[in-house]
Amino acid sequence: MREIEVKYLVDDSAALEKALTARGAILSAPVHQDDQAYAQSGWNYGQSKIGVTFLRLRTQQGRHLFTLKKPLDNAMACLEHETEIADREQMHDAIVAMGFHPTVRIVKSRRSARLDEVTVCVDEVEHAGVFVEFERTVAGEVAGIEVQRELDVLARSLGVGLERTTDTYDSLVRAALAPA
């Protein structure tokens, strides 16, 4: 499966929630997510992410998830595999032993909803701000860029102030924490 998404910095969270509610998308209660991102040895920020495998460990509601993402069309159109794991620390050690290195810790509060076949996630990301993601999971050879165009049309149809970004959360948090 591939996860295709578009992401926006949110100007007005209340206006966004009102617009989503008007479309029948009721946001869930907030869920705390604590993510550690990992990159392959030899990859550094500033290099292309296309075709590079990235890993993530997430803790959410007492559960630990291991995720592999490999950007295909761009950084937000990825091959994705995810599974629950029992021990986050042991998985961290295994990831490092496989030649990956920790990059950035991403801590956020996420509220989500469904809008037809689209998952909408409103994220308050520590150090980076409030963002909204529109995501679809697709199979086969569907063009990621075309799905992103469709998701962008949906996002803009809400009529609220959104500023699109092509950066992933790890890049956004890293930039926010960089010395001036």
C-alpha cells in the first residue's frame, strides 16, 4: 500500500474545524503521539528523500508502532508498512543495529476524521505549529502526484486559510529547532 498526502500550515484552527464539521467530518478527541524518526546511514538533510527508506517508532495510547516509509513520487507519496511492536527500546536498538540513525523526535497532538475516502489529521506539532494533512491510501500504480492534486482541491474547497508545505514533520521540526 502507498500513503499519499498533502500538508498545510493552518491559519485558524477553529475555522478549519467548522469547515470540516460542515462537510460531515467530525474530529476525534486529541491523541498524543511521540515519534522518533530514523534515516539510513549516509543520508543527511538536504539530500533527496526519493527512493530512500526511512523508519519511525511511534508511541500512542500505550501502543508502540514501527513504520517503514519509502518516498516514491515525492516525500509525501510513500510506500508504507506498519506493525505494532511490544518493546520500543528493543526496536530502537534493532533499528540502529540495521544501520539507521535517529534524526528528529516529533511530538504532537492529533485529531482525525474521515471525509469520504480521505483521512483528515489536524496536528499540533511541538516546535512547528498546527497543520492539517489530507491522506489517501492507494494500491497499485496510481500516480501519487495526481492523488495529491485531488487532495489539494479538496483542502482548498474548505475555504479556510491554509499554506501548503511539501516538508515532512521531521524536516519542519528540525528547521524550527535549528540555531538561528
